[in-house]
Amino acid sequence: MTEPRPAFTPDRVSHLELKPGRFWPMGATPDAHGVNFAVFSANATKIEVCLFTDDGRTELTRIALHERDGDVWHGHISGIGPGTRYGLRAHGPYEPENGHRFNPNKLLIDPYARRIDGKLRWSKALNGYHVGSPMGDLSFSTRDSAFAMPKCVVVGDDGFDWKGDRPPNIAGPDTLIYEAHVKGLTAMHPQIDPSKRGTFLGLASDPMIAHLKSLGVTAVELLPVHSFVDDRFLVERGLRNYWGYNTIGFFAPEARYLDRGEISEFKEMVRRLHAAGIEVILDVVYNHTAEGDGFGPTLSFRGLDNASYYRLAPEKRHYINDCGTGNALDLSHPAVLRLVMDSLRYWVEEFHVDGFRFDLAAALTRGPHGFDSGFLDAVRQDPVLARVKLIAEPWDVGPGGYRLGQFPHPFREWNDRYRDDVRAFWRGDDHMLPGIAKALLGSPEIFDNGRRPATASINLVTSHDGFTLADLVSYREKHNEANGEGNRDGHAANFSDNLGIEGPTSDPVIRAARGRRQRAALATLFFSQGIPMLLAGDEIGSSQRGNNNAYAQDNETGWVDWKHADEGLLSFTRRLSALRQRYKVLSQRNFLHSRPRPTDGLPDLEWWHPEGRAPTDADWHNHVQAIGAIVRASAETIRDSGDEEVFALFNAGPAREVILPPGTWIRVLDSANPDAPEKPVAETYKAAEQAVLLFAHPET
């Protein structure tokens, strides 16, 4: 971004003028005469704005905001404008035992900063207490932290030309989500300009858009892009916080993904993706911040008003840790809820994003008396957020935090029950027929309430958190040694199998078996009701070498491996996506309950035993490893849905003969023979082991 102003130098300080200003909007807002600052703190005794030289190294002046409306401190400083580097300092009681941790020696990031410049330099000076003191966090540090802190930057109107950009507004049944990391997706892509790899512009490059389009992707769900910091313990090990779940700025795009350092690059990415018909969904972390527990650094919220921003234990000194990260934001506080809502609206209005995936969303609904609906109600009534997609990760690590199926419309939810049951079925676990049947229907036992659609279920077999698809069939145990935590981190229950040998192998039998299982799992994902989510790299067989928690692997372990892409698997995935689009009954808005349709009296769903009959109660409870389904348009579909029907068979066991339902069928897909063309079939069909079959009637 071009900064239309002279450099800010010491000689200009005397020309600055402070006026009362306004208590809105929050943060630093430039106008023709200067910048208005508005900062929330209910318990501070004084708030100062600290202005720095353009390189952020020298603090030139501190200006106290004398005006206060309610709990918002404000003032207008003339003589500065866009591009000005600044930070905040907050005065008040340092009484951790009462929940207060004010320390004016610590430079603070404005929670509403639109741009954050520079890297955090880990130093003991960042802590509000004296590190090493026998009093611990009850001691008080007098060291100034400004030298170690990134600086906030005043942002004005960049004049970005959206060129008539409009949101794609993809309907739920037509949605295919592609979960990706901005850097990991593009860092090793051979066709992307090396200077753009790892950036927003690289993600929006022609080769990447072409790849996404070829897969039928309608939405990219990006791992956190809000400004975040690398944890100290990772830096000391020579690692980084790769995933980005360590947010410190809810309004600022993460600088490491910028090519030229201009936040307009994010807008350019969105505009290019929208032009290709692809939505942008952000994985957002409003449940906690990068400040950790009481022994963590004082970077922003803790120093501005610890008792307001965070959920504290009854004795006030310690933090409630329902997120497993040391702290949890208190969204039951009006100012904190406002911060989150302002952030969401900002990304929709300023950056045109199309939706959000809320990390540990259960934590956002916690209050002093348990779970409440304040956050959910605020989001659901907001007119700006009315059109965007809202996705909840419906759990946290606190008591009673598993809340799958309990988020109201229009929230959709990550369905880990689907993930585990699909994995267990294809691994050959006993008695998985009921589980796979529910999964194929979009888990109606969980989501068919409150008039929620079948697309409430976000179906996933893999995600960033866990094994990749290739590793799911190549490793029985996690191998996270590179994370430096003694392989104690990451989930132990992966429902995975190595099919004979742990890790890579040249054995053709094992490699073939792994390929069959990968294709079967992908076919299950694409042929299930609900919204499928594909993990970036699974379509080409990318591996993390058995690491199921690559949060710190900002290297070839965590990046998508384009060099060794499985072109056959890629072609197969494209075919699955095309079939899902071709046969609309595979992706419906309404649930299927085997009810008769008013148009023809036929049930919208019929389960089919491979022996050519309806399954009995005994079949459902015995160790049957194959099940078929005749799928038609839902009985609840109002419009005339025609007579389209498909028959899908899922065989997790050995090869077997299958008697097809009555009628004339063509084999559309056999996952065990992925290159086979479509062809008419007889009354029976030999289903290979570990295979998904799709049949349809000849097109008239």
C-alpha cells in the first residue's frame, strides 16, 4: 500500500494536536485531518497511544487519551495519517490475584489494528511479571517491551478496484469445500511463480485456480489468516506455528502470506477466486489468543483489560482453559462480543469473504453459567452475516464441550462422527453397518432437527488435524517425533491401518490395497449426503510421513507434495466430483428417511443387501461388510424431481457377487477399477474387495 505522507520523524511531534475525537469506530480511523483512536478498557486508569518512526524502532511520543465514553477511551490526533506505526500502553492496577495485569512498560497491539508490521522478538521483557522472581506472576516487570513488539499500522482507504465483484453464493447441495493452508498448498507447486509461492497471490494464481476448477471445488476453506505469532517454545526448537491457531490480531491479514506487504493482496485473491466461481471461507480463532496463561507474554488483551477479555477462574488469578491453549476469551462480555462481531463484519464487508469456520466453537458459547446463546444469537441476527456460510467445529476441551448437532441453523458443523465411522468401516471394524449407513445419509440422527437441512453436516474423512488420506492407509501409529514433544502430541485414535507395513513400501500388493482403500474412502465422501470437505493434497496422495499433528511443520512435511503427485488418484477424484454434480440425488437439501414420495409412491431411499433383498434387523447387527442403497429425490422435495435414481454399493470386505435391484443399469463407477468406462451390466456384478460401485439407469 502506498503511504501518501512524509516520513514520521521527531521534528513532526511538536505539530501534533490532540482533540476529543469520537468513541467510534473502534481502533485507529484516519480522516482528512488526522487519526481517531478508540480503545476499550473498563478497568484502566489511563490509555496512551505511542507513535513510532516508520521503521518501528524508535518511540517518538506518548499521547494519553483523556476522553472516555463509558469504557471506551478516545481522542483525535491531527498531523498523522495512514502508514503511521503505533502501539498502546495501559495504566492501572497490577493485581493478578484480582484479575488485573496492567503494566505500562509493555507495548500493546491494538485489538482493532488493521495491519501489523514486524515480527515478535521473544524476550523476557514481553512478560508483565519479572521472570525468575520467587513471586512468579505476582511480581512486576519494569522492562520496556517496545523493542520486541511488532507495531500496528494505521490503514486508510486503499482504493482497491473490486471490478464489480459479486459473491458466488453457492447453494449448499452444490458445495465442495477444499480445506487448505495458504503456504502449504502453494509452497512446492512447480507451475506457480516461485516469488508468489506461499502467498495469497500464489493461491489465486492461474495454475492453482485451474486445479481447483478441475476438481469442481466451490469453496476454499483457509487455515487461519488472521495475524498470529510463533509460540516461544517452538521458536526455541527451530520450529514455527505453521497452522496459525495463535491469533493476536483479528482484523489484520497475516503478513507472512503477503508478497509485497500490502493487505490489498488478500482482496486480489478473493476477487480472482470469485471470478472463477470459488468462495473463500476463513478458519477463525476467536476462542483464545496468543497470550497463553498467566505466565505468558503481555501482547495486547491481557495488558488492556485482562479481567474483561478473558474467562478467569473464581479466584481471578488463573485462567479457565477450555481451549487447551492457556486462556479463553470471554464472549459473554459485551465488549469482547463486539470485537468478534466487528471482526466478522469487517472481513465480509472489506475483504468480501464468503464464510467462516469457527475453531473450537463450543468455547464461544460458554459464559459464567455454562453454555448460553449470546454469541449464536448475535451472529444469527446480524444482517451482514446473513448471507455467508457459518461452520462450527462443535466442541472444545472443557467439561461438556462436545456439542455435535447442537448448533442452530444456519450453522453447519464439522462431523467427526462421520469421519470416524467411515474410517472404521473401510478398516474392516466389526458392526459398522449402522455407522456407515448414517454417515451416507448425512447423519440425520444428529442433524435432522430444528428444520436443519442435510447440508448441515460437513463431511470429512481427513482434515489438517490428523493423518492425510495417504497416511491413513499407510500408518497404524502416529509419528510426530519431529514436533519435539516425544510423540505425545496428536490424536492416538486414528482408525488407521498400514495394510501390512508401516510407512512407505515398494510392495505392489500393499500399494494396490492402499490405493483401493483411498479411492473407496473418497468415493464414500463424494457419494454421501451433506457437504463434502476435501483436504488439500489428498487428491494427489500427499503424505506427512505419518505426522498427524503437523502444526509446527512449516516445511516439506506439512506442505502439499506436488512433485510426487498420484495422477491416477487425481483423475479419479475429478471423476467423483463430476458424478456428484451429474447425479443430483447424491447431494440433496432434504434428508432421506425411506418415506414414499408423493409423485410416484416410491421411497426416497431403499437399503439393499448384496444378496438381492432388503437387509433384515439381523443383518444390521451382524458383521456384514457390504451395503447398497437405492437413492431417489427426497420425499420432502417440493419441486418435480423427475425419476432419477442411482444404486450405490459399499463393499469393505472381500470380493463378492452382488445381485442388483430390478431394472436396467449401467455401471457408472467401480472404485477398484477406476479407469473402466461406463457400461451396461447384467443382473449381477462381481464387486471387488474394498470397492465402491455406482450404477445408474441409461440416460434417455
